Amino acid sequence: MIGARDRNGPPDVTLIVQKFGGTSVGDIDRIRGVAALVGATHARGHEVVVVVSAMSGETDRLIALARKVTPRPNARELDVLLATGEQVTIALLGMALEAQGHRARSYTGVQVHILTDSAHNKARILDIDGDRVRRDLAEGTIVVVAGFQGVDEHGDITTLGRGGSDTTAVALAAALKAGECHIYTDVDGVFTTDPRIVPEARRLERLTYEEMLEMASLGAKVLQIRSVEFASKYNVPLRVLSSFRDGGGTLITAEDPAIEQPLISGITVNRDEAKLTVLGVPDKPGIAARILVPIAEADIEVDMIVQNVGADATTDFTFTVHRNDYARALESLKRVAAELRARGVEGDDRIVKISVVGVGMRSHAGIASTMFQALAGEGINIRMISTSEIKISVVVDERYLELGVRTLHSAFRLDRAPG
């Protein structure tokens, strides 16, 4: 059971769950490299459960095949097809481990009974029966499990959606009370910002679950959001590591009151934003619902919202959506604006959202003023602002993306190690 961690005492520090994504198992040489890394962990005295994704590009290839058959594949049958990608990888990795002298056994999500709901293509894990895995571990076997997949109460194969292998790994770590869950990627941890924008960006030694959730939701692509939520719920320590170079990576855990938290941990940027404004709508109750309900009914997710009330008893209502949804949202707003007799609708899909994140904000004043002054000093106009307890986000013109990130990284001295 997933909840066993809470009932049965402390975690087993000797047990480690290791997850490898599609890039890490992209070809046979890389699979052999993963086998060597896993074998070395096992040789150090750890019990090891390995969770793997399909080989790089395989899931996209399978989706393309399905769409050649029909533009709208049946969701149940698509899950049956997509689950084969991970089945190939677990078998190959099991063979590679055996070839390197280790005892290994591979399992699909069905075989280890990763029980999910029945939401095909985006299922959620409900429970895991870890008995079969525990028996193998007790016999010294390295267990290899297919990520991204499970089985519902009807016995049908399900998949967890993009990035679902991360969630599989964390759920197994919770069910088995693993000491840590290692997520191997093509980067060696979580950085203060994107090193491609700021070469001086530092790898962070540790982050809280809260910070990682904010950073993941704001554009950091290192971890899937649902896996971090799962880790936080079941208190599973996560460590982000590189498949291709040595290093301690970034440890993600609960906030430790004994450790002084940095003022700002990182800066994220989201390039996928678009902004829409309904101009001059009546300032009265129910207007926000009149604007946003059609957007929600079109299955468009709204991010930031700003409402400015004018002296003439009208308001300009502004919000952001994913850039892919911009055209549909704009058409919907034009219809709503006509019904409300608004002055018009404006849109801009050339914006980005830059955010500063850090639990240290809770105990320090002046973060917002430092951020705004730094951007103003470079002539960067802020279009929208959103805040939470540990985050401040601003929307700026797309052309200021790199300058804005570099400016804030320098303003908060994130190129310098704390202490």
C-alpha cells in the first residue's frame, strides 16, 4: 500500500528507487551504461528498484502509428499500444544487467499491480502491491519496473500521461519505504536558472518540495509536477542526478527548520504564455464569471488574472493562457465582449513569465522591490504581476526574456554560493 510509509516507521535507507528517462535509455550503449550505474549502486550494498521510460522517441512513434490508423484513437486501445514502449526497455535493461553479472527481473505495471483509476491516457495511481518486489529484493535481485503504466480495477492497461515514469518511481519509493528516489536526467540537478540563458547558473544542493513544485509549475522542466506532489505527500526524498556525469545532484525534501533557507533559490521562465484583455466591461458582480466560464468550458486553463477598475465604472479584465490556446481563447472572448458590450478585446502572444522562487521570502521583506528596481534599471516594463508566499511572477515582453533573467540572477546574487 502507498500509505504504508506513514504507518510502518522510518524508511529503509538501504533501498533506493532509480528512475531513468527516455534519453538515458535511448540506445543499447546507453542501456548498458544504465546497467553499469545500477549495478554499481547494488554493489555498494543497496537494494535497487529501477523504473524506466520508453526509449527516446518511441512514445511519439507509437502515437504517430495510431494516428495513421485513425485521427482519434480509442483511449483504451491507445494505452495498450503505448505501454509496449516501456516493456521493450525493461526487457533490454534486464538482459543488460544479467550480462554484466547481476541478478535481475523485469515487470510491467500490470505485473506489480500498480492500481490506477480508469482515466485512460492520464490515469492516477491509487495503490501499489509491493509484495512481489519485496520478495525479489530479499533474494538479492535488482527489480526493473516499467514506468508510465498501470492497471485499473477492470484489468485494463492504463497510462499516466507525459512524464508519468517519474510518478511511478515516486509511488514505488513510497510503497516500499525507500530511503531515496533518484531521478536520472540529462542534467546533473536543478539549477538556479536555465544555464543556457545564464552560464553562471549554479546547481542547487537542495530544495524544498514547495520550491520544486513552484519551479516545475512555472517552467522548470526537470521534474514532472505530479511526481513532486506525490513525493511531498508521502515524504519521499527525491534526488535529481545526471545519467552521464558523476555528482551529488539536487536533493528535494521537506523544509528543515534547522537549515537556514536562501532568500531566493531560483529563477524560472515560461515561454508558453499569451495575454488577453477584455476592455471596458461593466464593473459589477458576475462579470468575471461571464468572461471566464466560456474559457473553462473550452477546456482552456487560465493562469494569471488582473482586473483594473476605471473611473467610469468599467473595468479592463486581463488574464493569461497557454500560447497554444491563444487563438481559441481570443475567438471566445470576442463573442463574450459583444454580449457584454465591451469596448473590445486585445491579445498578445509575444510575452513571457519570469518568476523568482524561494521559501526564504517568508522571513525577508524587500524581495519585490529588489526585483522591480532591477527590471526597471534595464528598462523592462512589467505588464502583469502575480505573487504567492514563496514566489513573485511578472509578465514582460518576449524580447526581454534573456535580459530579464540575467538581470534578476545578478540582482539576487544567485551566481554566488550561499554562506
